[in-house]
Amino acid sequence: MAAYQLAVAGLKVLVLEAGRGYDPVRETPMFQLPKDAPLRSGGTSDKPFGFYDATVDGGWNVPGEPYTTAPGSDFLWWRARMLGGRTNHWGRISLRMGPYDFKPYSRDGLGVDWPIGYDDLAPYYDKTEALVGVYGSSEGLENTPGSPNGTLLPPPAPRASELLTRKHCTPLGIPVIPAHLAILTTRQDAARWPAKLHPGNPLAQRVLADSMRARQACFWATECGRGCSIKANFQSTTVLLPPALATGNVDIVTNAMVREVTIDKTGRATGVHFIDKRTRTDKFARARVVVLAASACETARILLNSKSALFPNGLANTSGIVGKYLMDTVGAGISGQIPALENLPPHNDEGASNDHMYMPWWLYQEQKAAKLDFARGYHVEFGGGRRMPGPGIFGGLERFTGGAYGKRFKEAARRYYGTFMYFDGRGEMIPNEHSYCELDPEVVDQWGIPVLRFSWKWSEHEIRQASHMVTTFARIIEAMGGKVVGNLETDGNKVIAKGGEIIHEVGTVRMGSNPKTSVLNQWCQAWDVKNLFVTDGAPFVSNADKNPTLSILALAWRTCDHVVAEMKRGAI
Amino acid sequence: MTDTTNSKLDTGGPTRRDVLKAAGLGGLALPILDRTARLVEGRKPEVVQLPAEGPRGTPTDPDLIHPKIWWEKVLSAEELVTLVALCDLIIPADHKSPSASQVGVPDYINEWASAPYEWAREGLTRIRDGLAWLNTESERRFGRAFAGLGAPEQTAIADDICYQPKAKPELLAAARFFDLIRDLSSTGFYTTREGMKDLGYIGNVPMPRWDGPPPEVLKHLGL
């Protein structure tokens, strides 16, 4: 997003990418079947989300680039070493943070307030949704913002299993509404948006119009996680980098592992040192402004590794906050077998690959009235149905059939196909002082760069929230006439996902209104170094249940507007 | 939506991949140009190509368009004979679809057990133990190797190990093995075109629009 915004504003931009170049148009295995891949496309430590997942040289382990955890801490750090990073494989769920989410401390006395409010970011949410293309609806539910008319693309019709879930959730008081996903259900209006998004900027309008016209609407067939060669979903490699390059203002250098931001005697950033991975040589790129968007933890790592006489504890770290208040999303889920879905007439159930519907958090008032034993909310991602059979299909069918094999097994497979549904909670984590990353004093990676060491702890709020998730999902499955798969475990300590496992890590370089307790000001500009900005998840002050990508993009756009304005007036 | 638009996978006819290949497009994009927009603007939209250096063909950066297995399969010919018999006992041919071995399931299980990952080492041991046990048990009870037994004899052995909760304690290891092969056979079988067709899977075919489930599905669900 930053490369695009700065380039269309006429600035010369150098993008340094730690991984290899990647082009979804040429590289996406759109229709390949599981049978054509190793292990029927199943996940391995090399390709954790399956063979066809878009991720290149990534996962919770990257060979040659380790990280460590402090004793007693469990944390997993996902990286993707490729152009466009994780935007290539993400879930596309694009929920706005609501007004409560920016002011959590004011609301319940926990965590910290953001230096900005919903109204500050709302115009950028509007613009970002129009730029990248997001489907969804505006339902007017509490702290679940909609969008101005005409901004969201129409949501896809719900699948059978989603309609059945809604029917049984309504009596439970749980709302089931269209999800918001960065997938084009119709083509973007290339005649209208460029002028609206970039008024008075012919260059921006031209490259954006071309980019929008190069994108096709979803054709309802293939998995978003593989990437999309028709550019129907949002990946920065199909949506932001092509128009950025078309300005002629952007150079991309791949295999460039940034290790340090340099400064001059006055404390201004002067550029970055990076390792050219192909030659293993150190290179330097000079810059008037440095923007870090390396992903939350990698950005913190670069700052911590940028030590100097002026900043002995790492660049922009006079507050000592860099690396601190690392957050992930609370995750817990179960699945159920739903007899009502047995023997459905065969029909195409693929849709837009990911969620058409979801459940936003619905118990704000109960929480406010102290009727729940945890402070923050979660939303529910759920699904099932007659999707493409993949590895693991019918694993565990033994217990449903009393051990069927032979003809009976084949009959059982026909009966049970498409009848399993999953329910996954995605909840807010409150930042705490026990969850952070720092430089490991001893370990370096294969490029000689000191690595991160993670410390991690959930608080009781997250543990109880996870317990509430699975208890609620069991109620939903029972209400649907179904049966929970396996033994229902409701102990939050046992069901909560590990830190980093949901891959929503944010924080570590947080923004704020006080330089003593934050690293960045409300423009994601370092308090200590005025030509240094951060445009990934690192500036997050809290981590609402809303998946972070849309907010990262909106915040990055707002930051870039500030960068351009400050450069114009000669302040940086 | 009608069956003609979305059942290509089931007909065994050309897949989109075949069609794309025939059109010289490999497994890649469907470039659909917006000609109206071009005319209105009176100029050709700029084509921007991103840097792409891959794939390098390593385990973490494999060629996704032309997948290949990069490790040796280690089960012996004799082990595979037993495995074929067991897979086909679990998934036999019937009126809807072929048997497990007819769509390459034993070969997939060999690939799985031989994979260069930690879990496969344990898996390989369990499969080798299990196949050996199966033949020993067959010799002990019927005087022949498992693959040489008739259906009633094979069934007699399988009935003792097909359900872990009811297996005798001394047969628990064999029952765990049986369930592992059943799970792997399911994956191997139902991820093929034949297996998908058996289940009535419809999808992986581009459609001009998405209308949600057809009326007969909603009726079936009482929605």
C-alpha cells in the first residue's frame, strides 16, 4: 500500500523485498487437483497450508532464518519470503475496527487507547475498500461498522450450510450476516473510482483505472489461498504493485534482507543496509524517507538491530517500547457433524472460496453489564459443505460408522460427505507486558543478523474467551441437531491456539499520543526519527477481533498522505 | 445454475486445464480483456510485469503448476501386493466407482510413508509392522498370505481390527494400523476424479455467476 500511495503521489520509491519476486498471474495453480500434487496436496513443514498454497519460502519455520522463544513461552512466527508477503495467501476477511475498538481503555479500563478514533480512519476505510474491492453489507450492528452506499461489492448468496446455521443461530440471539471479504463479486467501476480516490491526480487515476480493468470478477471456482491469476481477490502483487510499477516511480529489489536503518549525526534516517541474498554481500540504499513494512515482528527486529550511539537500544526506541506489547488473535474452534446436511442433492458449493457469512460479536451489552468473565469480543468464522475433497477427508469416520470398511464404507462416505461444519472463534487479545519480542543475545540467522526471541503469555481474559467460544459453538451444533466431533474440551487453556498460530501478530512498535509510552505518533511516524514511518501491523495499539489486514491498509494510506504532505512542506 | 454449467468435472470430459492447455495457456490465467474500456479510452492499458524469479524447485518453493514428487518410494514390491489387497478390501469397486488400487491409492500410501518428514518415519514403521502382521495372521489362520486369501477369509481378519473401541487388547496395534490405512485410502481415493464423482462433488469450474444453492437443496433443508 505504501509503495502504491507514495508512487502515485509522484515520489520515487525503492521497494526492498526479503524474498523472491513473485507474479500470481504466471505462478498460480488455479485448477490443479489435489491428486496431481505431492501428498495429495496435504500440508507439510515446507508448505504448512498445503502444496498449492501461494506461500513461497514461508511458514512458521524459514530455513536459515530461525527465531527463539524464552523459557516457558510458546510462540510461532509465520513469515512469507516473497513479493507481496502474506497478502498472497491470507483469508481475505476485511472487517473494519469499530469505534469501541479504538478506545478500549476508556471503555473498560484495560489495555491502551489508540491516538486516533474511528472517525479518523473511517475515510481511509472507505477509500481502501473501494481501492482493493471488498464484498459485504452494512447491517448497522453495534461496533460493526458498515460502509457508505456503493462502496462494498454485493455479498455472494449464502451457501446451504450457512443458511442452515443462520436459521438455528437466530433463536440463540447470535447474528449471522454477510462477511466482508476482499474478493470482487463484480468488476470494479473503473470509470468512477479512480477520480474519486485520487482527485486531481491524473497519474494515479490512469494507473488505477488500468489496474481495475485488468482485474476480473470472481468466477466461483478456485481457492483464494493459492492466489488468483485473474486478480479477483486482493493480493498486493495483483492489486497494488502493478499500478505502483506503472507509474514509473517504483523500483523493486528482491532477495534484499534489510538488517539496519542508518542515521546521520542529527538522528535522521539516511537509508538502509541490506544483504543481497544471492551474492551474500552487504548493500546500502540511501533514502530521504524510510518506511518499514516488513511485518510487525520483522519491523521491530530491524529497529532493534539498528543500534547507534544516539540509539543504543535500537532505533526510535528511547521509550524502550520497541518489541513490546506483541499481540495475536485469540483462536479456538470445534467441528460438528450435522445430520440435516446428509444426502443433499449434489450441487456446486464452492462459492467465493472463503466465508460468505460470519457472526460478528454480539454480547457487547452483556459484557458492559459485567455478565461475562472476559472483557473483549470475538467473531465467528464458520463453514462446511460439499467442497472439493482434500487430504484428510473422512479421517476419523471410524467412530461414526463403527469401523465400516468395504461397500459400507463407500456408502458412509457418500452419506457423510459435506456434513461436517467447523466453527472458529477469532477474538481480541489485550496487550500485556509478558508478550514481547527482543533480540536473542546469542543467535544469528544465516545472514549474520541477530534473531528475535519471543516471550508470550495469554491473560485470563483470553483463556476464558476461548472457553466461551467452544461452549457457544457446541450449543450451535446441538441447536442444529448435530454432534460435536470428538470429545468436547472447554478448558480455555487447552483449546486456545498458540501465540502466533492465527498469524495476526501486531503491536511491537505501537503508536500513541505520548512519546514515553509509544514509538510512533498518530501518523505512524517515529517520535525519535521524523523521517521514519511504519506501515505494517506493528503500530497497532490493540488487536480487536477484526482481522488486521484492512486496518493495516487503511492506516498505511493515512500515513502516506502525511508523508507526502510533510515532504511537500519541507518538514522531512 | 444448471448441471451443464457446473458438472464438467463429473463428465470425464475435458477439464478447464485441458482446455487452457489446448489454448496454449498452460495452467495459468484467463486473460479476458475489457475491450469496451479500451475503446472509450482510446489507448491500450499498460501491461506491467512483476519480477518473478521462481519457482526454484525446492521443497519450500516447488513448481506449483507442474508438481512433482522429489523423494524415492521405499515400500517393497511384496509389501505393495499386501497393501493393494488391503486397500481394495477397504475401498472395493462398486456400481459407482472403481476400487482403491484402480486409482493409485497404494502408490499414494507408499509416497506418504516414504516422505522426507518426521511424521513419515513413524508412519512407515506402522505400515510395515501392520503389513507384516497381516501376513503372519493370514498364514496362522488360513495358511496363506493375505493377498492370496478369498473375501471371506480377508473379512474375517478385518472384522477383528476394523474398529479400535471394540478390538481385543492384543489386536489394538493392528486396529490402529487398519484405521491409518482406511484414512489414507480415503484421502487417496476421494481426491481423484473418480472419487470426487462418486461423492457427487461439483466445482472447480468457472461460472459466470453465483446464485447460491438450487431450490431442491433449500427444500431438502426446509429453508
